[in-house]
Amino acid sequence: MASNEFTVPAQYEDLTPAPNVDKKTLNRMVWRSYWLQSSFNYETMQSGGWLFAMVPGLEKVHTNKNDLAASMYHNLDFINTHPFLVTFVMGIVLSLEQNKVDTQTIRSVRISAASPLGGIGDALFWLTLVPITAGITSNMAIEGNLIAPLIFLIVFHAALFACRFGLMNWAYKMGTSAIDSLTSNMQAFTRAAAIMGCFVVGALTVNMGGTQINLNIPNGTTRGLAAHTVVVSNEEAENFADLAIDTETAEAGTLGMTDEDGTALKAADADGNVVDCGIVDLGNGMSSVTYGEVTVSDVSFSVASTLDTVMPKLVPLALVLLLYFLFAKKNFTPIKGIILMLIIGILGALPLNEWLGITWWTGLW
Amino acid sequence: MEANFLQIALVFLVTFVAAIDQFDFTESLYQPIVTGPIIGAILGDVQTGLVVGGTYQLMTIGNMPIGGAQPPNAVIGGIMAAVFACTLEMDPNVAVATAIPFALLGQYGVTLFFTLRAPLMESFRAAAVKADTKAITKLTVISEVILGLIFAFIVTLFFIGGLTAGQAVVDMVPKWLNNGLSAAGGMMKFVGFAILLKIMMSRDMWAFFLLGFGLTTIVHGIPSLAKPELLIMAMIGFGLAFWDFQQQTELKGAAFDGGDMSDGI
């Protein structure tokens, strides 16, 4: 595949703000926003669909072909936002593009505005609107009512439609009117946008970074004594009195009262408290006998819990920093980064314990 | 029941549309409550399809695609449940339960597909460099058609082959490879993050990346804050950015104001 080394210029060539985009173009963008996830992938998530939705506006705003190319290229950055609220981000970004703001600022604003919308959108749509409408209409459907799916579709889409068109127009208007006060302090604004952008990427690393090394290395066994207490008749209690064992060598399940020198054993009860083994005469012909049972349990060393005590989300942080290093210092292309992740993922999952008999290997993931 | 050619073609078509719709366009036609009665109509039993669709829908309410997580695939699950109920005359609840392995298979398939689709972005970038807006449209269409075809082929195969064929496919992919691919899929987003960092990063900015990371690990450890986590972080981030903006602009203004003040005194 052709390598697409392209450096996005810091500023557009044509810095004259473009006239306002007409309503028809905004509407076209709203309709295209329905295809936001058309090229969804794990590298840049919705970026392909985002660019597809932005194209009508970008064409209007950038009459210079080089600027259009630069704008299209950086509009393919990683983006993951809520499909139903995306027009809000589109309106803001379009207003920035129209005013030929520095490309880096546009990129920072886009990721900062887009990322937090996911939670809001999920709460509004998937956790509120869908459960309520689907809950009512599925019950109607189970009763055999054919209108049910129609009601579901109509309610759902009326809400979405209003949302998409409303947000697009509102955000675009807000962006274009706020832009004047912003451009007079452009440098500070760019800096502020980068601060928020870097902050949000740090937050996303934790929020979306689920990668963890779930390797458990068997680390021998541990021996213990579990205390059990029974109440038996005095005669039967006699049978317990001389149960002497060697706690270091006895097999799991062996019962004992004293060690080989005749000293009472100390065992751990169900709550983990240490109790002495021994026989207590209850005075009514019965005795309470506390004896120890030898336990042997496997111990394994969990890489995940050790890493978590150092720092939760250490693995996602390390991977992001590694990739940053490769991209920033080693001129890695995105595709090389993806292939690297694929290799790490598959290598980490190889069943070496089955293939090579490496017993401690349980797979990284 | 022997399916005739028209029925197979219609199931193929419905799945094709539903597969695309699950991520785009209406994001609701694919819901089992809609696909159930449609599949029912194709197989000659609208009522059964409707009831199965409603049953499956209730099951999926707690299983929404929230936070980018892939739930068991409702397109394959919903359609297969309706197929089972209508062709094998299964009870709706049994049909839904039988369809679950197929929904899980769909879930793995989607994860794998999203991982393998990442290289397509290179073609998008190539089109962007040439400012070729038509190519963006073309790539978008191609991307969607491939998704739709994969789903349609798989569901049609299941439709024709039935239960045994489904199990055979599930058994074909070894578990470790599945693990590895889904782990790799989970790591792909770091590529996107790292590219964003490369764009925005300067020496001053490391502080804010680390602040964002550190503060989020704290919020992440509090279960009751899991849902609004990113919104909380966005507020803190915005607060920092806004404060910095004011500092930067006021410093600039202070140089002038300072002179005025000393004159006044």
C-alpha cells in the first residue's frame, strides 16, 4: 500500500475567512453525519465517516486545493464521539475551518469537544430513550401488536432528527460568533486547546485503555493448618488426643492435634484467627475437640495485581508512550503502529504452554 | 422446512441492510423488534417473528453498545432467532437462547472486522492528500458494502446450513487466536491516541497529559463515577485550559494596565 507521508502545515495558505456556509450545505452535512461510523475501525475509530460528513462544508470553506487536502488529511485524526451528537462537534469544527484557524488548534478542539459527548449520548439515548421506548413496544410486540415496531421507530427517529439538526445549526452559529473574540488571542487559545487536548488524551488512556497483562505464574504451594471444632462424647474425644503429625511433610487432609514432640498445634480458623488445638471437657459427658487439618494450596504470582499496585492502567500508558516515541522520534507510520499492536496481541496469546510445555505461561491477555 | 430461492435472497438482503444499519443511518432498523417480523414475513409467519423479535429485544435492553463496547451482535442474533422460531417451530424463548451463540460469533466477527479495517484508513489518507472528495465517498460506500456483504453471507450460510454449520465455524477459530485478536483490537486505539499526542505535544504539554492520566485513574477507581467519568475529566480539563487562557491573556493585558495604575497613584 502506498505510504502517505504528509505533513499538515501549521497554517492554511489562504488565511482569509470564508463567508458563512449556506443552510443547504449544513443540511447536507447533517444527512451525511448519519454515516459517521461507516468506516469504523480500531485505529482512528470514526474518522473516515467524520471526514465523509465534513466534506461538503470543507469544500465550501477551502477554495485553495492545498488547503482542502491539508484539512481533509487532519480531519482523519482519531475521533470517537456519540453518533447522535456528532453534529455539535461538526458545527464547531466547521466554524474554525471557515476562519482558517491554525490546524493544530482545530485538531485539539475537535478531540476535546468530541470525546466527552460519548457518555452524555449514551446516558440520553441508550440508557434512557431506547430502554423506555423499546421496553414498552417489545411488550406490545410479544402480545402480537404489529404497530409496536412502528411506534419504536417513529419515537426514536423524531428524537434523533431534532437532535442532529438542532445541534448542527446551534454549534455552527456559536462557533462563528465566538470566533472573533478568540482570534484576537489566538496564541493563548491554541495553547489552551492543546492543554485540553492533551488532558483528554491522558483521560482516554485510562477510560478506554482496557489492556492488562493477565499472566498468572504458578509459584509453588503453601502449607497451612485449618482448625475444625467438633463436639463429641468424652470417649470419642480420647481418640483425638494422640494424633501427632509432622506438619512439614504430612499430606493434605491429614488431621492432627499435636506435632511430633507433643506440643499442641496452632491452626487457623475460618476467620483466619490462630487457635490452639486441644480438648475441652464440657462437663456433660461431651467434649469440644479442636483439631488441625493440613492444607496445601497452589500459589500463583499475578502480574496484573502487581502492576496495579505500581500504577493502575500502567500497560495502556506504556503502550501509548511507546507508540508516541515511535511516531514522534522514529517516523513510524500509523499502519506500522497497527501491525505492531497486532503482533504484540497475537504473540501474547500464543498457547506456548500447549505447544512447548512451558507450564508457567498462561497467555498474556 | 426447505427454503426457496426467493426466501434466501430476501434474508440476504435484509441482513445486508441491517448489518449496515447497526452502526449507521437509522441505527434502529437492525433492532430485533424490527428484523423479527420482517424475517417472519419472509418465512410466512409474521406473528411468530414479531413475538421472537420482542423477546429478543427485551433481552438486549441491558446490552446496548455503550462506551464503544461490542455487545453480542443483535443483527445476527435477532435474525437467527426469528429463523429458528419460524423454520424449526421453536418456542420464542428457546429460539432466542439458541441464537445466542450466533450473536456471540457475530460479536467476535465485528471485533475482528474493525481490527482488519484499520488499513483502509491509509486509502482515506491517500485520497485526502489529493483533496479527492469523490474518493472519500467511494471509499465510504465500499467500506459499508463489504460490511453488509460479510454479514449477509454469514447469516445466509447459517440460514441454509442451520445449527451444525454455525457450530463448525465457531470451532474453527482456535480460542488463543481469538484472544490475541481481541487483545490487539483493544490496543489499536493507542495508535490513534499516540498520533494525537504527537500533534499536540510540546514540552509544556506533558504536564497536562500526565494530569489527565493521573486524575482519571483516581476517578476510574470510584465505581459510582464510572459513567460520568469522561465528562468530569472534560470539566477539569476545560477548567485548566480556561484558567491558562485567562492567565495568558491577562498577562498580556497587565503590561498595559500596569502603566495606567502607577500613573493613577
